[in-house]
Amino acid sequence: MFDLHVLGTSGSRPTKNRSVSGNYLSTPHGNLIIDCGEGFQDRLVKHELDLKKNPIGIRARISKIKVILLTHSHLDHCWGLLPLLKTMQLDGRAKPLTIIAPSTIEAIEWAENNYGDSIPSNSNINPSDFALLFREWRTHIENTSSKNIFKINWLLIPILGNNLHNLINQPIKGIKLTAIPTNHTIVSVAWFIESTENSDRRVLISGDTKYNVPGFKEEILNNPIDVLIHEATFTHELSEKAGEHGHSTSLEAGKVASDVNAKVLGMVHFSPRITDFKEIEKESRINHQKSFVCNDGDIFCVSNNGKISFLRKSQNSWHEHNMQ
Ligand SMILES: [Zn+2]
Ligand SMILES: [Zn+2]
């Protein structure tokens, strides 16, 4: 049903064993990427090669990607996008692709009418807003002599307060995508992904955020979440720092998992200064027992009937982790 591959678990910059943010989700109707930090395509290619060598019946092919969802424009979440698009072009991709990212009405209008001018100092437009980045990236991708230009639908969603944003035209039949505004230092969203045919399965990916997102409530999301991927940049000891930088602690990640009634919590986006990952799980389990520190390459499999298995990666292969 859903296979969710966690391909980057470090916050802000890569470490020896962890890369920055990026996830691959396969669904029966088409596959998605959620965030695409620096070096993402390289990781995905290596991950797919390891999957090919291991007969676990799961794959993560670049050619199957239909949609790329971005949570916010910090580099550790989006800087791998342009090289990935270039590779798709070089591979002769013909199928269209949809890329969706949050922005603001002000930035979208500015990019439409004044792109290239200096942004007035009295405006609230962030110079790295996706409305401006998309213009830049399109120039690179469309500036080619190649005849193989696949169609890209660049979609900006204007985030307004805390309102959940339901896409009017869903890009994948049988899958409903909803952007939930989060509380970070720039405009940012979480992505809520639901299956709508045959079964009602649901995953939620937080992106970067402080605790206390109004949309992260069971009564707003209506039903339990199968898998919540939530950032846990720091432990509670650095809760003040987490708040200042628009991030959550592991204690708070566990609270969110309990608030949205998640069956399983996978934690990601750890500060490079964290060395004690047992402490991360200990803290989150105060509020949510089924909380796990994710490593790069881990996979959550959600079956049609809601059974969840957690495949942990070690030494280029996977084993099922006992979640009891
Ligand atoms: Zn980040
Ligand atoms: Zn960020």
C-alpha cells in the first residue's frame, strides 16, 4: 500500500552517517518525494541499488516519481531538487511531473510581475521564497537544446494563516494531498497524504516546525495517522534553542504523535550535535510509546488493512524491527 523510505535524518547539514532531509513514498497510484535536500538523487540511486540486490519486494525507482512535495525552502530540504530534475531530463523522461511547494500571495504576485527587480525592503517577501526559486530553477531546466523536455507543473500554494490547504486538482488519482501550515522561521507546511480508494491509510510528514501547530490535532485530521514522520532536532535540554529556531524537541515530537493519534512515530532531522539517540527515544516515549529514531534508509510499510512494519537498514540490507 504505502512504503515510506526515510532517506535523510540529519538537520541542517549532513554528518558522517546521516544526510539531510528527503523521503520517497510509493503508493499503488504513483510515487512521491517529500523534501529533497542536498545530494538526494545520489542517495536515492544507491538506495534503489541496495533494494535491487535485496529480495524484499520493495523498490524506489526515479522513473516512477509523479509528484515532488516540498515543505519549505531551507536548503537542507530543497537543494537537491534541481540536480534531480536535470538527471530526469538526461534520462529522457517523457512523463509529466508535478512539483508543489508553499509560498505566499505576496511573493507569488511579486514573482509574476516584478521578477528580477530588487525586493522592496518594506515587503515581507523572503528572497528565497519558492515563488522566486521556481523562476530560477525553471530557467535552468528549460534552457536546453535537448528536445526531451518533459512537462513540469510548478505549483505554488499560497499559505494563509493556519488554514489547511486542500489541493483542488489532486495530481495522483486515489491519493489526497493536504498542506498543513507549520510554525517555522519561514513559510512552511507539513504534508498529509491519504489514500482514498479501497482503504483509508494516512501518513503525515512534519517538515521543520516548533511544537503547537494548530492543524496537528486528531479532531482536525479526523482519523488516526498510520505513520507520523516528525522532526526532533534537539532533546528537551535544548528546548529554548529549539523554540528560538523554529524546531521541536524529541519530547514534543512524542506529544504531537499523541495529539494526532499516530500509530507509529518516526523521528528525523537531528541536530549534528546529538550523539545520544537513546535519549531521543526515551524522551519521546514519555508521550508516545511507539516512537523510533530513524536512520537513513529505513522503510515503513503500511498495508491496506493498516498493519505497519518497520524495516531498518543496516549494512546495505534490511531487517524487520520489532515494534512491540
Ligand atoms: Zn531543516
Ligand atoms: Zn528549516
